[in-house]
Amino acid sequence: MSLLQRLRPAALAAPESGIVAVINHARGRDGLIPLWAGEGDLATPAFIADAAARSLQEGETFYTWQRGIPELRQAIAGYTQRLYGRPTSPERIFVTGSGMHAIQLVLTALAGEGDEVVFVSPLWPNFAAAAGVSGAKPVEVPLDWTGSQWRLDLDRLRDAITPRTRAVFVNTPNNPTGWTADAQTIRDILSITREAGVFVVADEIYSRFFYAGDRAPSFHDAMADGDALVFVNSFSKNWAMTGWRVGWIEAPPELGQLIENLVQYSNSGVATFMQRGAVAAIEGGEAFIETQVARAAEARRIFTGALAATNRVSIAPPDGAFYAFFAIDGITDGMRAALSIADEVGVGLAPGAAFAPNTQGHLRACFHRRLDQVEESAARLVDWIGRQP
């Protein structure tokens, strides 16, 4: 028996990331503009890094609070309260080692062998993969493309919930499509899950990257006491901290000891100096967020406008997040197209098959970059599209 044959089938079945496959193919090439990963090109602001450095210099290098240092939990609670206008206790906040870690902990708590978790797709592939590794079955509810926007069929969502369903995962604004649930849709989702007696796991990491207001509609706006509702979030996007790996869970306080236990048996807590940086991000980062969102809005206009003008691309400006998810006439294999585009015109894109089985012909571009690079990458793509039969 080989070593691999001795491993859990669920672990062996974990798929290779289609996004990483393209990155590995073309990483480091001269002149390539990387639009493949879900991050901007701005480094973490100095005031955040300086706070972490001071913490290191002061010797904060010991074991720390499993739930997060009190200062950061209070800062996140205050930020949440300001953003959504409803009281939020630090007892609802649990610091994690990234948004992905938050998702894994929530899945560990909710679902295992024989269980199902429903999710709205297309979706960043890590959720479905993590559910599969946990032993649960991920059940996809695809968004519909109307020709000008993405739309969620609530009847299809309702029908996807079975007696084995433990949770419904909703990422809004959505990666990769930019679909953003409006207030009524959020109320409807909560009504469906309340009736079914299942959890909602709300991933609102892109809530500030919303192009019709200060923030996107949120499950915070419709929640009621006693709801089976958990939020997962991260410092990665708002404060340009993707490499820091700091996130948080917001959950009912009665889940606190369970979440603390799961933190203990996974990473045993986020390093204190990193949490000091996160405190600084919340306390001094509003102007930085506003600058980022304004730049992303202009990049959105430039990129989607250039591709739409070819009359060969199915694309619309996304309502939220910072991705363009599009299909090119005649292209049915997004992975093959992504590799060709990287090789021929030096633009790195993610293949649609990484996000859903029914979007294999799509491509995703992260336009959250310098505007001159956004213009140049769009021009290169327009040139490549024009050379296709």
C-alpha cells in the first residue's frame, strides 16, 4: 500500500486550485500584469506595519488570548457597530488566522460526514474544497446570468435545502461575479433558513467595495436575536493585509467556548504583534479604505468599458467586490484561454472553472490595481480578443 493510499479519501479529493495553476504557469514573467489573485497592488500602510513592529520591539511575542486580544475584539465590535448601526458586543467577536481559517473553524463546528452545506455560486473555490475536506457535501446553487446582471433564484435555494443541510453559505458582494444581494434578498434568505432551521454563514469581506453606497446591504441589517447566523471576515481586502492572515468570526456569544476550543486546537491564537497591527488598521484606516474604493471604482469603469466595447465579451460592471467575471465569444475553455493570454499578451487571469462547473468558459480579472496597469491590461486583452476567430 502506498503512502497516499493510507490517507483520508476526503483529503485526497481536495482539488488543485485552478487559480494557482495559472499563477504557477506564468509567475515572475517580465512584463506580465497579474490580475489573477484576489488582492490589490498596494502594500500595507506604514501606520499598520509600524504598530506591529512596535509590538515586536516591546516583546509581545508570547502566547496570547485564544479569542483575540481584548483591544482588537473591542475595536472590531466598535467598527461593526459603526458600520451597521446596531449594538455589537466584543463577546460576539473571535479573532482568527485569516478569513479562510474563520471558514474552516465554522465548517468544523457545523458540518461533517453525511452533512450538506449549500452555497451560492460561482464562488471562490476554497469554501467548497474546505467543506469537502471536512467530509461534508457542498451543494451548489448557481446564480443566473440575465445578460446584464447576476441573479439568485430563491426557489432554487429553498429546494437545495434538505434534512441533511447544516448551513447556507452566502458571499455578498460575491467573488468572482460581483453579485450583491439587495436588502430584500437578504431578508428572503434569512426567512428561508429560519424556516428550515439551518445556519447562515455570511461572508461579507467585500462589503466596503460597493459602488452604490458606503457599504453593501448586510445580514446585519435584517438579523434578529436568536438567529442562527455567523459572519466570517478578514483584514485582507479593506486594509491591504492579504499576507498578514488575520480575520475574525462574529457569532452568538453562546458559541464562544466552542470557537475558543477550535482556535486552541488549530493555530492556538493569532500572534499579538499582528493583532496590534489590526487594531491600528481599524482605528486609523478609514481614509485608506475610501481611497482604495475610489480607485477600484475608476478601474472598474476602465476595464469593463474597454472589454464591453469589443462587442465580443459578455460583461457588466460588478455591483461590488473588485473583479470582472466575463465570457468571450467562442471561448469555451477558460483555463486554456487563461494560459494562452498569459503566454501571448502577458496578462494573468483566473479561469472560470475554478469558481463553478457551469462557468468553464469564463475568466476572472482582479482590476484592483494602478490605473495605468488596468488600462494596459485591458488594451492587451482587447488585442488578444481581436485576434481570435
